[in-house]
Amino acid sequence: MSDNQEPSDAEEDATPSGSATSPLRRPCDRIPCNKSSVCSRSYFVVVMVFFHVYIINVIALLFYVHYNSGSEDASHDAPSSNHQHPESRRPPPKPEFLRDVSLTRIEGIRVGHVQKVSLVPSKVHEMRTLSLKPLLFEIPEFLSEDECRVVTQLAQLKGLMESQLMVQDGQEELAKELNLSPEEIFNLLDINQDGQLQLHEILTHSRVRDGIWLTPENLREIYAGLKADKDGNGLLSLEEFRLLSNDAFQRFLLQRGVKRSQLVRNSRHTWLYQGKGAHQVLQDIKARVTRLTRLPPALVDLSEPLQVVRYEEGGHYHAHHDSGPVYPETACTHTRLAANTSTPFETSCRYITVLFYLNSVEGGGETAFPVADNRTYDEVSLIQNDVDLLDTRRNCDKSNLKVKPTKGTAVFWYNYLSDGKGWVGEQDEYALHGGCVVTHGTKWVANKWINIDPDYQRQVRYQQLVSQQPEDEDDEGPTLNPNLQSSDIHQDL
């Protein structure tokens, strides 16, 4: 047996020499107990064994105390079935979705600045900044001639409908639902709160409510016909306003007859689906818009279809905003299901507008931005001295910016500002725009709107509802941008 092996039970009774045949001796005789003998090694081994056993016992005891005290603490913290804390009976809070996406916003730099944009293979487009308020860009040759032709033909095959009916229904029902008194309506219309209604305040209300475009001259005729302005000063007091019914203006106009030129919008349109199974040209345009805006494809995919519009000679669209401000009592049309609200107020929540010109117009038809790059925006000043900047039939030449329709060219702008944190902020009031009257020929355009709810939580819940993908097990839902960040394709020229 080697010296470093522990002796077995049989070997412990053997002689140090290892002979198994030697006669047995008394213990005191066979172990001489000097320092150099096997006794010292055996003693050392025995001591070390007892030392290790002791250490193991101590460690085991520490573990036992630790786990035993932990289970006791847990039992003390956990409420019993008979004595639950009030907080434990509350329903768990609705999970908040952490924002994992930031909306890329292209910098305009300055008016006239040109950037190179890679949108299709083997071609570089030039994008020019047209204004900073709103942030507006122009991209020539965004669509090829063949693509313009295909989109126009698809729209004709689908069939176009009137963009605006002669008379809008449902106004009386909405007024009853809101249950507003004449005094409350008067205060809402009285923008400057001077106790009298000016012409422009009535005009703004009538256009939004009835969809009929009245001029100051038309309004004076209505005042005279209804004998509404008793003192003839061109203003309506609260007493004079009380004498008018909610639909007084509309009834008067219907009796006299309303022409198409008196509508807010005079055009025909249709919608073209761009999802799976759609014509390849339509899918290519959507992919190009995604690369242009550098937004997550999921947001573009779930936005409105492509709208194609035709303006005949005399057609127009008075100045308007593509999207309105969003307040707590307002719902976005595309996420209303996720908002779970019954508010009668909705807006389109169109974060970006991309407008394509499908043909070059012979005369008129420009896209006008009346207050682009103005120092300030004042709604009251839009109508001054009978000059109505919103009127694209008579005052397009007074707009700060006009874009001439050129076949294949695209313009796009942001209808909302940034919130400073990578999401949608307040409405950009400078994005006011309209279609000037077509004086010669026909005008074909297409609109691609990208809908985003300024409320991030509502947008994510909406995407959960419409998503075909299974939800994550952690109940955080699908992310808005799962590995979909587009590369930086905009370069200074």
C-alpha cells in the first residue's frame, strides 16, 4: 500500500510492514507511538477527516437557517385567505407598452436644400425642401410614366365616386347628441370672444358643418334673405343668433339650389388596395413610400389604401388640413376600436401626406399652401377684407407657395410636429393646403396617407388587434418595429 492511500478496515489491523501472516500484538505493542511512525500520519488523517466533517456540517447548518428564514418571511408577507389586504383585491394595472420605436423625421435644413434619396435600385432621386413650415419636400420622377398610367387605369376600372355629396346628412342628429344650447354654440363660434359673430366666424362654421363653401357675398345674401342681421351691421349678436335654427343656412341654400362649384370639394375619387395580392405597381409604390419616409413598414401597411382623385375642368379643393388636432375627447379614426370610446369627434390622424401627380395639368390645378413659412399662424387673419386665403377658386395666387402638377412628381409633408421624444406631437397648422381650380384639362393625383395615433398606447393596442401574428407570452404584444429600422438613405447633395 502506498503512503498516500487511506487504510481499509482490514489493513488497519495489519502490521506496518504489510505482512498479513504476522502474529497479532496488543495495540500498545504494535504502535510504538513515536513522531516518525505511521501513527502521526494516521492521526493527521483522522483529524483532517473530522475537520472536513465539521466544516460541512457548519455549511449545511447555514444553508438550513437561510432557507428556513426565507420561507418564514414569505409566509409572513403572503396574506392569508381570511385576511387579505385591500390592495391585493385590486385588479392588476393595465400593462403599459414601453416605447421601442422612434419615428424618423427627415430634416429640411433650409428651403431649396437638395438631398439624394435611394428609393429604387440603380437610380438616385433628388429631394428638394420646399418649406420648413410645414416640413415639405418635392421628389421629381418619383413615379415612372408606366406607373402613372397603371394607377390611372386601375382607378378607372375600380370606378370613381363623388368626393362630396351635395348635402351632408346627420348634422341635426349630431347637434342633438351633443345637446348644445344656442348660447354654447354662439360661444364656440365666437373665436375672438367679442360677443359678436363676424363673417369669417360664420363662414368657418358653415363650411365645416355643411360642406358648402360660402363667400362673404353669399353670406350677406343669406342674412338678407333670412332677415337675420336686424341692424344691418354685418355682425350677429347673441339675440340675433337665437332667432336662427340650426339648419337655417342649409335650408335657405337648398331652396335656392347649390352648385358643385359651391362645395368645399369638387372631384371624384376611389381607393386602391396595396396589400398582398394587389397589383405589383401598387405594392412597389407602397414600398417606395416606406423607404422615403423611413418609417416602420408596419405603420405604412396598416395605413389607408391609396386614394386616386380626378378633377375635371372647374374642379377644386378649398384649403384644409388632412388631419386635425387630437384632444382627450377626440379619437383617431383608424384606432377608434382600440381607443374603446364613444366620442362623436374623430379625426384622421394622418401623420404624413404623400401626394403623387399622375399627369401634367394643362391649366391650373396647383397645390397651394396659403401660409407656408409664415412667421405666425392666425386663423382669424385667413379671411380679411373679403380676401379669403382658403378659397382656392379665387385666391390661389395669394398663397405663399404653389406646386405645379408635373407627371411623376411626388410631394410629401408632415401634418404633425414631433413631440420631442420620437413620436407624434401637435398638429402643424402651417400644413394648410388646397387644390387650385383646374382651368384647362383634367387633373389626376393620388394620395398615400400614413396614419399614426399620437397616443402611443392606443397605436400599439390597435396593432395588436389587427395583427395576424400571435401575441408574445409576456403579454407585451407585438412591437411596432421588430428589426424594421430602415437605413439612412438620405444624403446631402
